Amino acid sequence: MPQLRIALAQVNPTVGDLDGNARLIVEWARRAADRGAHLVLFPEMMLTGYPVEDLALRGSFVTASRRALERVARRLADEGLGELPVVTGYLDRRADATGGRLGQPAGAPLNAAAWLHRGEVAVRSAKHHLPNYGVFDEYRIFVPGDRLPVVRLHGVDVATIVCEDLWQDGGPASAAGAARAGLLLALNASPYERNKDDVRLDLCAKRAREAGCALAYVNAVGGQDELVFDGDSVVVGPDGALLARAPQFVEHLLVTDLDLPAASDGTPATSHDDSDGTTITIDRYALDAAAPAAAGPEPAEVFEPLDDPAEIYGALVTGTRDYVRKNGFRSVILGLSGGIDSALVATIAADAIGPENVHVVLLPSRYSTSHSVSDAEELVKRQGLNARTVAIADMVAAFEEQLDLHGLAAENLQARIRANVWMGLSNEHGHLVLTGGNKSELATGYSTLYGDSAGGFAPIKDLVKTSVWALARWRNTAVGSDVPFLHPFPDEPIPDEIIVKEPSAELRPGQRDVDSLPPYDELDPLLVDYVERDLGHDALIDAGHDPELVDRIIRLVDLAEYKRRQYPPGPKITAKNFGRDRRLPITNRWREPSEQ
Amino acid sequence: MPQLRIALAQVNPTVGDLDGNARLIVEWARRAADRGAHLVLFPEMMLTGYPVEDLALRGSFVTASRRALERVARRLADEGLGELPVVTGYLDRRADATGGRLGQPAGAPLNAAAWLHRGEVAVRSAKHHLPNYGVFDEYRIFVPGDRLPVVRLHGVDVATIVCEDLWQDGGPASAAGAARAGLLLALNASPYERNKDDVRLDLCAKRAREAGCALAYVNAVGGQDELVFDGDSVVVGPDGALLARAPQFVEHLLVTDLDLPAASDGTPATSHDDSDGTTITIDRYALDAAAPAAAGPEPAEVFEPLDDPAEIYGALVTGTRDYVRKNGFRSVILGLSGGIDSALVATIAADAIGPENVHVVLLPSRYSTSHSVSDAEELVKRQGLNARTVAIADMVAAFEEQLDLHGLAAENLQARIRANVWMGLSNEHGHLVLTGGNKSELATGYSTLYGDSAGGFAPIKDLVKTSVWALARWRNTAVGSDVPFLHPFPDEPIPDEIIVKEPSAELRPGQRDVDSLPPYDELDPLLVDYVERDLGHDALIDAGHDPELVDRIIRLVDLAEYKRRQYPPGPKITAKNFGRDRRLPITNRWREPSEQ
């Protein structure tokens, strides 16, 4: 039985950084070679980053990706890595694209995968099933591939597929079975979503059993705009048993020794009818690669997935860190109110980029309690943040002298003056502004447009308020643990007073959130069912929510749509964030019927 | 030869307003009946409005649409209109949807069309070709229909198709030819785009010739978020000759008498192979409708399309009017600087909702010239707007006392203080804030986030600066004309001084736009080629643009992406606006290569 040592490079590419991503390929291919791998596998669209969205429709970008692929193939050979087959995702175009057909993406781009070997692009294929739901827009920007490559390597037939081709029944994954592949490689850029790790592993096991061969699943890691890739790459055997698993939210080379069936020269299938009515052609190749120098055996690595709060916190830290860094910032600024939201955002930022790069502004007004100020100061002290205090009373007075504002208009004025301060400091010093809105506020419109909602990135925009508290508590308990993405604060970074106090916007005397919103332990489950699960009015009541509350919250959520569109991006951790994955008309007169 | 009088109801539905849209159907069906029509045709998704985006994925909304369709059928009969066949678009779902298949839109929604007759839904069909490019996302939210209904009415075989089915070669429009239909009805919600009217008419003529029958094309009219529907409904003969044409940007009932071939009872086709590999089943129906009372002959109406500036101005007025009204506002507020952008926006607003509903704020600073103030005051006087002046000097001073801001940070501060004033007045008085950014500014990032770019709607966001001037000039010349969507100002509404002055943001002494940007007559054509035509670096130089300018502008445009995402919606008049039709990653390190 042939044995292959495969290396899964779970790495963090940057969208559009073709040179930087090519350097990652060379660097991680070297690590794989150093560990005696017969093969190294990179994620979907590794060379361009993912998702590239409408950049795929720009011909010069596709050309740049194709050329970068050829350059990296040559460079691997130049650096002595030419014998190691490197499988990587990249952006290509269909050669026979007639172009210009209405509705076909301009230039017929492909979400492609290539085998690089001996300085050449030896094999090219492309994703067949194009996801076009949730955060995915692939019908818009790609044309489907219709070939499954099966590459004979050291006596094993190895097939490659891309991401969604694993998820859809009857497609290229089935074709790999029909082709009697001995190993199936799946290249992925599969965004993190709460609890998705279990779904993915079950899916890999199922497809491995269907195809009757081992399956290696490599995923990207890192943040890209609203998406966070969690890694969690896995290898399963033909029986679906878990053989190896990479950690979440960190770059990792997962090296696994596999005993694989020898390829046979019978009369294997040359094509496969997909259940979508198309036919997948099976392309066969043989790579005459030199075997790597024998190395000692590799112990199987099986990392445990993180528990729920650690996993979510990891997604938020990763999303924040990469949004800051990949956009060329080094530091962030935010307003620190003494409340739980800005406290958690400051802590996430400190974990993500180090407390020395976090700048906070305390902006007390006449309605701020003394507790708020002292709690904020205590947090600054515990975390070692850069802090300054800017009193806004005179600014508010200057506006009030000219304008006669009441109620909400007067409250919003203060929030906007604060935003004006941190935007000014951002422009002056080059910090990225973080904003502290959570999903409960955002969904119900309980925030000020151009006020507290202003900023470049919203780390907790996909966390309901009860989860904000839960994560703050978790973060305090995680002090001293070995969770990899946390700053080593010696003590609990968030003062308990901040976690236990009653929430208030402090924009008028004695204001409390419960004056405007239901208690969060009633609101949040309803928001989850309405927004994430898309239940209608009657289904919400059937699910046990209070009918009066259902009416009230549906009205609030439906009316807050414009405000949500103006909200900055933030790491996505649930099925439905308020970013690109939830597209609703702003002008919409439809209201969930009260009775049907 | 049978004769049919057909009525095309070019009307303005509102997304989600099922009751209001149903009332429109009854009201316009009555008008058609009063004019002796044998048939009345409404636009695509008439009952729900278009586009509904992800609302289609909410089961309760689909159910509400289906019920509203049945209700409107009964109501037509109850009101004595049951004999008149009413063809209308609505939202349905596939009855045999298995549901839950990965990648299939939840609930299998259909972009559907129905024939209503004698209180019943007599015929149902659905759009086959689902556009998924530009502003369209229909793969995301619909499943395709696969049937062509052919309805025998007064001895004529009448087929119905929906929008994109007319645009794609070989689909349902060809099936109508194979079915030997005598009349083809096309229901559309086809957004306005500059010069699209000519394309549409040519397409209708081509499809009529291919199908060998007359073709009636009804389009919606009105604004919906960023989209503007221009109407321009047409009827063409089997030879492609134009028989009737409705005006643009106004509701209209286009009534046309057609001599049509009698249906024959040969052995007509029962199905048609589409060029996309699917099969369209031809469903035959017969409606036993009573002939309407004979009425006098209807003269053929053929409206001339508007010339370019009138058409664009019509799109901006329509988009602004409907965004204000359909979102439940009655009045707008904007800052009036004395510059051309805010002057044109104020004028568009006055045309859209009446000058009595337009509120302007003059916010002079120490850098405003006296001309700016007097020019703004002159515009207020000519148009009869509601105006107030708010001096911002003390507010600026209050910030400067606390913050030490320089350069751009200091300039942005003033812009944000102004925004804070108009947002405060908006919150206090319930006006919608209009913002004055144009496409040249927006593309290059020459605006302040949360400053001049703040607001709920951006009427000129899709106009480059040179077009802003051109439209202002055109608007002045249109005084006294019979263009239908203009307020009857007795004199030129825009003072000439505002049109001829050199553009300046007036945020520092002596500032001029040309200090930061190239002259607009060089910048604008380059922006059109880069943004709208998606030309890459080399192609831009080949097109004759200055290489140094190309490098500079590509850099500016690529870096302004985040700011553009924060920009409010505005009427779309070109192939690529900066709204939903241009999706780019914010975090993107790719730059157009300087040489390839």
C-alpha cells in the first residue's frame, strides 16, 4: 500500500496581494518539504485571497492572477522546491469563453485550482458548484468548471475539488468516487459561523465514505472584511474517521501520513453525470515526482476544537486584527464610555493588536455618572491602554446656543459630537476608529447614525447584548489559560463593575436601556429567531415569544434598515449579520401580518 | 383578422405595499375597461414591487403575495371588471419545491406572472432566465420557471413572458415563436440606465421578428431605493415596427388597437428546447371572455423619448421624489453652500416634492466667501425655499479648544459640524437629509465621511461633476418648457454665478478643487472609463488618457472604497454606480499594474 505524507497549509492570504500570497506559498511549501511531505495543499483562491467579489470581473486582475501563478511555479523550482507538488487555488478564466453573452460574467472567470510541479502549471481545474446564497455571490462572478482532475502521484490517484463541490450532492465529489480516486483533496475558503465546525467534519466524513477514499480538507484562516476563516482543516479516512485536525484561528501546517490504495489500471470512468444535469469530465494526469528524502514518522495531530465562547472570541479577535492590519493600520481609537460594549471592544482590540496600539477617549458629558468615568479609568489601567479625556460640555453648549433641539434630537447631538471627536483624532493620528454597537442595538435601531455607530469597523456588531456580557465574563476567566489569541494580561482585563451595571446610553438624566427596549434576555432570543432564523410573525409566536413583544420588535427591526446599511463592517459569526448577507430593500412598506 | 385592444398600465408600485399595489391594479384595470380594452397588462412583480431582494426568502411574504393575488382577482370581479383579463406580475413559490436543498433559495420563490379573470387566477407562470449581474441578484432569491403560457383570447393566441426572458436568446421568447403565438406580452421592471431606451426598442423589434408576432412591452415607472424605472413601454408589430410608445417617468395607460392573426388549430409545439439546456413546456389555455362594448377607435400614441439631459434629470427627480415619499417623508433638508452641487440638489428636490417642502441651511464658516452666502440666498429667493442660517464658528472653536487638529483633520471637522447641524434639524423636524456629493467626489474620496457625505439620500451621486454643470444649465433652459416633471419656476432657478464659479470646498483659505484633483474635464472621462467601463491601467492609456493621471486616479479610486460603502443611496443612471451594483472587497491590496 503506497504511503503519502500530505501537508495542509492552513494560511492567511490577503485579498489582492498577489505577491504577498505567492510568498506565503513558497514559504509554506518549504516548510512542507522540510517535513518530507509528498504534496502540499493550499486553500481556495489562495493566490488572490477570498472573496474577491467584482474584482473577478476585471480582466487585468484575472491576467495578473494567471501570471502570478506561473511566476510562483517557476519560483518554487528556482528555490529547489520543484519536485514537491503544490496544489493551490487561484483565479483563472475559461479559455473558450466567447465573452459578451448576456448574463455571463465578463471574461468568464473561474474559481480555479492548479497543481504546480517542476516550474510548470501541470494541472488546472475549476469549481463546478457556485454558491450564491448568504455571503456568496459566485454566479455573479464565476462560470462553472466541468472537469475533475485525477493526478497519479507516487502510485496513488489524487483528485482535487473546490469548496462548494464538497457541499453539493452528486457533483465532483461523487465523480471522484466514480474515478476511483485514492485520495480526494478539497480546497476551501469556508467562512466561520457558529457551530459550523461540527457540520464541516460530518460532511467530510460523509463525502469520504461516498467516494470511498481518504479526504483532506484545507481551509483558510484569518479575516477578510466581514468574513472570518477559522481554519479547522481536517483529514478523514475512507470510513470517515478523523485522522488529523488543525487548530482554529491560527496558521498551521497539518502534516499527516496516509496509507492509500494503489492506483489500478482498469477501465475507470471518464465522465460523471452530475445531479444538476451537467456532465463532469474526468481528466487524468501523471506526475513523475521524485520521492522526498525519508523522514521520521509524523505523529498524527488532532487538535480539539475550541468551546463556544473561545471560538466566538477567536473569530472577533481575528476579524478585528486582520481588518486593521490588512487595511494598513497599526493602531485603533475608540470612545470608552464605562459601559460593557466599549469595554469589550477595547479588550478585543488589545488582544488583537496589543494594548499599546489601542487609544481610547473618555468623553464624559453632564449625564455621565461618576461610576462610568472611574470604571473606564480602571479598565485603562488594567490593560495599559493609551487614554485621554475630552470634555464635550462646551461643544454641546455651542450647538445648543444655535439650535433648539429636544428629546432624541438632543440625545443624538451628544453622540455625534463624540463621534466628531474620535473621527478628528483618527484623521489627525491615523488610527482606525472602532465602534461599539452590538447586534441588539443595531437590529432595533437603538444607536445614533453618525454618532456611536460611526467608525471603520464594528467588532461586536454580530453579538447580541446577552452574548456581550457572556463573552466579557469568559474573557476574564480565560486569564492565564493557553488560548492562543489572547494578550497575556496578568489580571482580569474587564472590571466587574462594568459587567454587572445596568446598561444605559447616558444621554439624558437617569436613562436606562429598558426605558426604550425590552429586557435583553427577552429581546435577544426574539432577535435571533426573527433575524437569523427568518421566522415570520406567527412562527415567532408559535416559538413561544410574547405576541405584543413580537409586534413591537418586528416594527423596530423593519424600520431600522437604513441605519443598518450605514453601519461599518464587523466580523460575522452567525447565519445572518447585517452586512452583505442580508439584502433587503430600504424602501419597503411590507410589515409582517399580525394574523394570517 | 381578429382585433384586440390592449392596454399597457405603466404604473408605479411600492415595494411591500401589497394593498396599495392591489388598489393600483383595480384602478388602472378600470381605466382600461373604460377605454374598451380586451386585455390589460401590468409590470413584473407589480403586486409586490420590484426588487424585493431577500424579502423573497421570507415565507410569510410569499404567502402574503399569493393571497393578495387571489384577493385582487376577486375584487376585480366584485367591482364589475371580471371579464377583462388582467395580466400582472407577483411573487409566488414552486408548488413542488422540495425545500432545503443546499443552494436553492429558501422556499423556492418564483418571479411570477398571472392572468386574472372572472374572480380567479386563471393562469400562472414564472420567469425562466434569472439575471444575476449588475443590480440583479435573482439566482439568490428565485428558482427558474420552465413553462410558457399561451392563452387563447377572442381567437388570438397570447403568450406571456417576464423581463429577462426577452433579453436572453433562445428562451421563452423563442418558445412563443414555436408555439405560433399571435401576440407576445412581456412584463418588465427594467431599471433606467442612460441610453437604455434605444437598446430596449431594438430588442423588442428583434424578438418580435424572431417570434413572428406583435410584442407588447410594459415597464414599471418610479424610483425604488437606487433604481429608477423610466416606463417607456412600447408595442411593436411582427415586423418590428414601432406601433405605440409611452412617455418616460410618468404613469400612463398605453392603449393600442392591434390586428392580430387568428389562432389556428394545427399541431403546435408543446415544448421548446432552450439554448441553456433546459426545456420550456408550452401550456395552452382558453379564456372565454365577453368582448367589451364597442368603443371608438383609439389613435396610436407614440411619444418621443426625452433627449439626454431631460431624461437624466427626469431620473434624478423621480428617484428623489419616490425615495422621499415611499419612505414616508414629506420634506427634506440640506446644507446650501453656494456651490453647484448643493444648488442642483436643492433644485432637483424642489422639482420632486415642491419648493415649499425643501428646507435649506446656510452654514457659513470663516472660510466661506461672501459670494457663497449671497449666491445661496439668491437661489433661495428664486425658488422660494425655506431657509435658515446657522453660524458654525463657535462650534468649531469649542472643538478646537479641546483638540489640536491640522490639515485634513481640521477641514473634516468643519464638514462634520455642518452635518451635525442638519442631522439635528432632521431629527427635530422629521425632514429627510439630502446630501450633495457627486460621482467625481465620491469616486476619488474627495468628501468627508460623516460630513458632507452624511444624509439619507444622495440625488446626484451618479453624476460626474461636468454633468452636474451641464444639468444645471439645462434646467435653467427648461424654464417654460412642457417637460412634465419640473416645478413651474417663472425664472431660471439656479443663479448663473453658481454655475460659473470655480469649485471649492471652502474648508481652508483660498482652497480650490484643482489643488487636490485634476481639472474635471480630464478627471471625469477617466472616471467613466475606469469605473463604468472597467478598463484596466493599460486599456486606459490606450484609450488616450494621460499615464500619470491614470496612475494617480486609479490609486485614489481604489483607496476610496470604504468611504463609498458608507455613502447613502442615490438614483442610478449609469452602468456602474457605487451602490449595490459594484461590489468590491474593502480590504484589497491589489493595484492595477503600471505595466503588464
